[in-house]
Amino acid sequence: MYDLKEFLKTSYTAYHAVDNIKETLLENGFIQLSETDDWALCESGKYFVVRNGGSIIAFTIGSLDRFSYKIAAAHTDSPALKLKEHPEKKSGAYLTLNVETYGVGIWYSFLDRPLKIAGRVVKREGAQLCAHTVESDFLVSIPSLAIHQNRNANDNFAIQKQVDLLPLYALGTEDSSVVEKIAGNGVVSYDLYAVNANMPYSFGVNNEFLASPRIDNLTSAYAALQGLLSHSDSDGVCVAAVFDNEEIGSGTAHGADGDFLENTLKRIAYAFHFDDGEYYKALADSFLLSMDNAHATHPNHPEKSDPTNEVKLGGGVVIKAHAGKSYITDAMSSAVVKTIMENAGVPYQTFFNHSDVKSGGTLGSAAIRHVSVRGADIGLAQLAMHSACESFAKADYESLVKCVATYFSSSIAFDGDSVTIG
């Protein structure tokens, strides 16, 4: 758990997560590519490409006798509070920070927490504009209103975002802006967030659980990375694709609903002199694991979950399905994933929403609008999704990494309505 805990602790934003993934890939012999350069690839090669600082696609090239892709996709972003321009707001004797919500969080869980300001700044350096990943060396916090002044706090309290979510930054006045405090002079623009700075911690009588900020979805991102690093020799192209902006719908150039994955897969094909016909045949023989976490049945609220598909912390990797296709799993793709996990000796369980509860979405349904491949949604069972601090069972993470590594090591060959897995 140490490496995962370190990743969770230091990946404050999507930009930090990609920096950490990039560092690990370079340490393991991967070569960084640029979208503005020609790509010279070779069999047995290991490569990665970054877009907009918060999305990264890494891939390994195996034997191309049967050209296809095995893709594991996750996302780097989590709900947070994004600083607006000119964020300092005078409030009596204090300075607070003007923020807006990013994603759909359990916003009351961000109150009375240690928060860091983290993200990226863009500086003018000569004729260049350069992005830098930064985080504050100080904390801010959002004090809740005392029960004596908010008698309904335990009944019907509703967060007013423009009022209740402003972090307390300073007492009195400051000579420099919060951005200058963090990044110095010369900042032209920035994407900065107030994020939970709590450290990951184990709990339970046997320390069987882990709680941390940003479990959704950094656990999947790190499992995709570890699976790619630890898989044995495989045919085709193994791809770990980790995208920003899933929490706001993926509809950006670097999100899963953009063309980053599609362009990368095509450029891999073209680098080996495959034409469009070979590329589309490869897609028909490819598979996507869309990796995002699933709601475990809550011990205090079992009525919120499906009555016959109980998802348990410690019950294994979750396969997620939905009649309305919020998840991309179908009978065939579920059978593929179950077979891979049985081959790996990995326990699994199935998730369906309670039929009276609206389903969330994942990046899988966004990605297949651009890359038409078979696929399934899987993930860790977790509690408190979109809280400032979430939790899961450690054993499930180990199972997820083993599942991804076995998936990348497997041979998956489609032939019409049948598939052979070796």
C-alpha cells in the first residue's frame, strides 16, 4: 500500500497525478512522445504522451502479428473547489478565497478540513508561456457555522456555494496575492484548486480499510499504471489511458470525450504503416476496461443499494452494468472480464443501481463515441464517493492491480459473436 498511499497523498490535482505517473514511467524505461512530432515506434517499445498536463496515455508494443489494442482507462480528477481570478475577498477582519465548485462533491465534507491550494500556473518566460505544477506550503480551511448560529445544521442545512465554501485565507490584509504566495511573480493565468490535504490512513480492527482524499479515481489510475508496468509479454498494444475532466462530463479536448485516445491509437497504427482498414479491423478485435469506482452497500443505509447485488468492501473487483448504458458492460464483455479474473484467481462482484436511483456515468461511454470497441466498466468498491475523504478495502486494490496485469497479459481474440481468451 505504500506506493499507492504516496500517490494519493501527493496527487493533489490532475496535474500532480500526471507528473507522478510520468516520473514512474520514465524510471521504468518509457519514452515520452510529443503530439507535435513524428513518432518512430518499435516492437517491444514503451512510450507515453501527455496532453494539457492533466491527461496521459502510456502504451507498450507487443507482437503485432495480431494487431489489436487492450485499453485500461481511468481519470485523474476529483471534485474540488476551483479558485476564480482575483480570488481574495475582504470579509470584515479576514481575507477569504472566492471559489467555484468543480464536479459534484459532498460539499459539507470539505468544511473544517485542512486544505491546500494546488494546481498549475502559467508564467511568461521570455517569449514562452510555460506551465508549472504547484502547491501551497500553507493550509487554508473553511470553518463551519456554529450550531448556535445555525440551529438547522443537523436537519435541513443546505450549502450555499457562494457563501459557505469560501476558504479562510488570512487575518487582516496581505501585501501579495495568494497566487504570488504560491508561485511567485510573473503568473499570467492559473488553474488552482482548494483540495483536501488530509493524509491517507488505515482503519479497522485489522487495518483492513484505507481512507484518503481522491480515492475516486486515483486508485484506478494507479492500478492501470501498475498493471501496465507488471504485465508479462503480450500481443498487440497495451494502453493505460488516464484522462482529466471526467467529473465535469469528459467533454474537453483532453477528456475521454475528446480525440486524445482516438488520435493516439491511430498514430500508433500509422507508425507501423497500417492503413485505416487495418486500424478499423484492430478496433473490432480490441477491448476497453473503463475503470472507475463503484458504490459499496452502505452499512447504515442498505436500502439505497440494489437488493440482490450487494457490493461489499473486500468482496473483490466490481463489474458494473446498467440497462440505460451509463456503463458500457454487456453480456459478452462481462463474460470476458469474468473469465480474465477467474484466470487470475481474482474475486469479483456485480454492481447494479437501485432502480429508483439515477445512475452516475463513467468515461467508458464517452470514450467509445470516438473509439468503437467492446468494453466493460469495472472498479473498486468504495464508500463516501465524492466526499473530501473516501474509503475502500485494501484487499480489493490488490485484486484490481492483478486483474489489470492479467488483462494486459491475456490474448483476447474476437470472431463475430465469439471470443477466445488465452
